[in-house]
Amino acid sequence: MSTSVVTNYSALPTMYRRVRAYFAPVNRVQQVPSTFDPSQMGQFSLDSPPEPWIDLGWTENFARKSTGSISALNVGVPSVAQYQVREATGATVSFRFKVWNKLTMALSAGSQHMNLIQPASGSAANGSGAKGVAAVSVQAGSSATNIALNTTDIGPFSAGCLVTVDVDYAGQAGFVGSGVSAAYVRNSVAINNDPDYIRRVSFNVARVAQVTSGGLQLAQPLLAGTPLSGMKVQPIVGFVDREGGTFFQEWSAVFVLPGEQGERVIFHYPRLQAMQGSEESADAVAAPLERAALNANFRALPVTDSNDGELTVCFRSFIPGSATLI
């Protein structure tokens, strides 16, 4: 019996064109981030990330920085460095999102990111959106891509519109939002006991592809999956964030550098929070046309590695190409 011989080559310097970003929710209630295991997931298709990771496309100006510090422990006279101690562990990461959407806006802004609910007739104007039209109940038989509605409730919706799908606010305190911890409610008075508040901040949004006699066909699946009993739906017209506030978004992130020899460098940050407010930058395309990008700057927060109990803020992995020496 014989096998084919594989010719291996010395690895060349890793060269890459762009960095691709993937984000996933952190369970803020249980304080559990999304885990990326490079031994199991390292070779995933860049266009089809494993659940729960969300593809946010290619980034620009990607830069990582360690903010940790290591100091010498000096002993004797004269003083001589005998040991080293790690005094601090930390990291930051920055880049630009090329595309504007619900998630890229929320990640780069840091604070609550709200949906602009279609305003009710005669509602008072407000900087983060007026009071919305009445929400309608999602019916049994719905899925992540199909919202079943009573025939009498279909009126406010049309093909191409945007919708938010979530439960009513019912007086609870703490993190709220289905699929993603979208905001933290201190008490019901702070949000005027608004039943629409959770839908206002929810990440469970989608565009409607088609309106049928039975409900809404969505152009993309809802982030929280199949709607739960008690959820309602409202039309929205866009998104808004604010400079200020007390809430910080927190997400898990994976950044992939695909090398030209088939290798792959992967950075996994289990917990990231934005470390600045909303900021954009413009690139000239052809006068007077400019392209607006979202600037994102994050601080990495710690997790404990279950393999050895060590505290860390980032995992860096390297998957060699299939025909290079290691």
C-alpha cells in the first residue's frame, strides 16, 4: 500500500489583504460570553460563520494593542532583576466598519442603540424617536423568517419595511432584549413604564420581503430565532444612538486575517466594550462624493481560561497553510 507524497514548502511571511470581523452576543444576565474554539471552528467558511457568530464584513485600519505591563522584581545589593511579574493585563482593538447597519452602529457607539418606531399620529417629537404606532401580537406558527399575524393586524406593514419583534416591557428591572442584552433598566419610572421600550432597543429586527395574507415574510432571520409567545411586532423606520448614557454594549468578537498561503490568523476577544462615543470618518472618492465609515474602538475585558484558570482578555491563534512547514 502506498500513499501520495505531499511536497511541503518553507513558510513565507504572512501576507493578508483585509481583516474580517465577526461578533456574537454576551449573556449579560449570566455573564457568559460567546466562545470561539479555534480547534473546532478555525477553518470555518468566512462567508458562513458558525452560530452564534454574525458576519460584519471586511474592516479597515485594524489595529491591536496590549495595555498590559510587566515589571522586574529586583533583589540584592546592588539591585538585580531576578524575576518578572505581570502588574496589569489589558488590550484594546480599533478599526473602521465600512458598512452602516443596526449592529455596526450599536457596536461603534457603545451606549443604547434604539429603533425608530414608526410614530403614532399626533405623537410629540423626541430626539430618540416619538411614541410609536400600536404593536400587534405575533401568532403561533411563526419562525425566524416568518411572522404570523392576524389578517386584521397586517395593515401597518408593507414589503420593504423594517420591523422590531420583542415582548412588552412589564415593569422588570435589569437587562432587557431578546437574543441580545440591549439595555439595562434601573426602574420602570426611568423609562416611563413604556410597554414599547424593549422593542425600541431590541436587536431582534429584520426587513420585510413580502406581506401575505398570513403575515410577514422576512428577508433575513431574526437574531433571537423563532418568536416566543407574547412577542409583538412594530414597524420601524431606522435607528438612532446617543452621545452619552450609562449603558455599555458588550459583545464577543473574532477577527480573521486570511493569509495568501492558506494560513489564517485569528484573534478572539471574549468580551469587548466600546471605549469611546460615536465617531465617523470620511474618505474622498471622487469630488464631491465621500464615503462615511464608522470608527470603532474597544477595550477588552477579562475571562478565565477553563484549561488552566488563567485570566486573559484575548486569544491569538494561527492555523498554518496545508503545505507549509511549521
